Amino acid sequence: MAFSDVIPYLNQADAVSFAAGQQIFAAGDIGTAMYFILSGEVRITVDGRELDYLHPGQVFGEMALADNLVRSATATAVTPGKLVPIHKQQFADLSQHLPTFATEVMSIMSVRLRRYMEDEVNRLRLEEELAIGQKIQLSLLPESCPSIPGWQFAASYQAARQVGGDFYDFIADPHNPDLLHLVIADVTGKGVPAAMFMAVCRTIIRTEAQNGRSPADLLRRTNQQLSHEKRSLPFLTAFFGTLNLQTGQLTYAIGGHDRPYWVQASSGGVQQLAGHGMLLGAFPAIHLDDHQITLAPGDSLILYTDGVTEARHQDDLFDEERLEAVIAGHSTASAGEMATAVVQAVNQFIGSQPQSDDITLVIVQRDGHDLFAA
């Protein structure tokens, strides 16, 4: 059926003009007519996914002629255009003059229904696979924080999608029970590729942590293994620290990651740790340094990924200044209370906007009295 065959039978006086970007109807609206495109282009979407892109001479919204249910898709004008609505009686009249028109509309309806059903099946299958991926990823994160006399630990992980690229870990040293390794890292990108790469990085770091390496050496070894991979892969930023649970001494290295905050109970001051370093996986050789601090009784260490400081509300970022203010306002709180305060502040800042990046936070706090004193 040619475009020119239908036009003489349409009442063009009923044509409706739409501007570019104007919504013609939305999913959930009551449908009373289908539309014939005289001019312009129209996009059909379901839950934000494009189902069809239509041009002059095509029809859409035909399900409204078959039932009295609500629209299942949204139609939006891509360019300025004119549409002629065709109601049930008009469709019946057209079908009498052009029997092939009714056949064509039924064929279109069948094809679109089949495509929609295939898309829905694929969507449900993808959701199921992502749910499985999410369970696998969460199983790679610590089931709970360590419970160690004299110390408090708290953590929060909030993925931007069903799966993400952030991770954190607490690794007991196999050679010295007084040492606990702390890890927080962020894979560039989001979604399934980032989650798969995260699993690889976690395995490398956990393996290297068994070999008694210093934090800087461990991150260099991790970088070597990642950079030897010839395929195009994401990059990794990471903080790795070794905490002496008896003395409070923390030896750490930073591989391009956000610098943690150190709250000193003696002064109430909040400062970022020294060190920067290069991200991992981008270059075969990188320079990293070990640094040391000692967490005194009452001190806290706040590890986080850039999903915290780069949380977005419109064009504004949560930023380091806001994070420091929350930390300073809860400097005497417990590790759990401080973690809750930071996450709540970030979520309140974001509001109803979609989360743009994974948000991960780890708090390490030494109890306010020295249980290990002689």
C-alpha cells in the first residue's frame, strides 16, 4: 500500500501539528485513535527504550482501535510534523474504500506485538542475569565488618546500577594476626564490564596480600598484572593499607584513589592523608610510595570512593567540602553512626535524581581508650 493511496481518504482538516520534542501520548493514557503521519518523524518508546522510529506514511497507536485499554508506549515528535487521528469509525470507512489498508494495519500490529514481546522477554532475561550478577558481586564483598576488640569498623556500598565497579575488603594477614589489610577501590566505568573487572582486581589484590608485600609494592604488582593484559580494559584506583591492631600504626599506599580522611580525637581536626600515586592498569611502570600514620585512641579513618564527593544534584557536586563538614560534625560519633551520617547526607543531596556513580564508604575507628596499654 502506497502513502499516496491513503491520503485522499483522510480528512486532513483534522490534522494536528506537533512541535519537535512534543509528547503525542504517554504510556498509561487512554487511547481513542491511531495516527497517520502526514509529515515529520515520531519516536515510540517503552520505559525509555526505543521501540520504533517512524516516518511520513506510517501509522502508530493502532492498538487503540482493538481495545479500550491504556497506551502501552509513549509517542514523541522528533521533528515538527502533522498527524491525522483515525478513530474507529474512520478506520472502518477507510477499510471499506481500501481493504488493503486494514490488512496492512493488522500486519503492523502483529509485527509490533511480536517485537514488543521479544523485547520484553529479552528485558526480563537481562534483569534475571543482572540479579544473578548482583548476587555474585555482593558475595565478593565482606559479609560483615570485622569484630575486633579495641576497634570499630563500618561499611556501606550503594551501586548506581544493579552491578557496579566499587569494592572494599578487610583481609587478615596470614603471617601476623596483629595485622589487618584494608582495601577500597574503584573501577572506571559502571555496569557489568566494571563488575567483572572488579572481580579480577579483587582476586589479584587478595592473592598479593598473602605474600607479605608492603602496600606500595602490592599495588605496583597489581598494576603490572593488569597492564600486561593486552585487551582494552578499565582502569583501577585503589587504596591499600596495613593496620597494626596493637599499635594503631597504619602503613598505606594510594594508587590514584581519593585520599582518605583522618579524624584525630586529640585535636578534633579532620585532614586528608598524604599521597596520591597513579591509577592502576594504565601504564606498565608506576611510582608509588608507602606512608605511615598512627591512629590514636578515638581516631577515625574514613575511606570512600569518588561516588561520594561526585554525587550530583543538577550541576552541583557533593564535593570534599561537604564531606568534611559531615565528618567534622560527627567526629565523636561511633563508626556506624558516622557511616550512616555520610550516606544520609549524600542521599539527601542527590534527592530524586538517579545516582550517577557507585557510592562506597569504609570507616575504621580506634576505641577511645587504649585496651592494649600495659
